[in-house]
Amino acid sequence: MVDEVWVVDIDQETQISRLQQRNSLTREECLQRIGAQMSRQDRLAKADVVIDNSGDFQTTVKRIQELWVQRGC
């Protein structure tokens, strides 16, 4: 069991762009990979905490650390 579900979220176009850059995938390959996952709508509906991942890596890490501290971890 878990106390909370944390979801790291980003819009699909940014997700595609990052996948293409990191994995050298075509747009179609990106869409297939994204399509094999739970939908964004379903992920967000299950989330207790949504972490915006539209910024750079350090911004996301900082936000996660803040949330961790807020929860007394």
C-alpha cells in the first residue's frame, strides 16, 4: 500500500520532443510509446500530487525535494 500517488506530468508535445531528442525516435514511434502507457487523463485522475515537469531537470528535482520535506520525510 502507499500513502500517496505522485504523478510527474508534462504536455504531450513536450513529451514527444524530449523523446525524440533523448531516444532518436520518430514522431510515430513516440506516439506508439505514449499510447502504450496509461492515458494522461487517467494518470492525473489517480494522482494525489501532480508534479509539473515542463521546466528543466533541476526545477523538477527541486519541486520533488520540497514536497518530500513538506511531508516530513
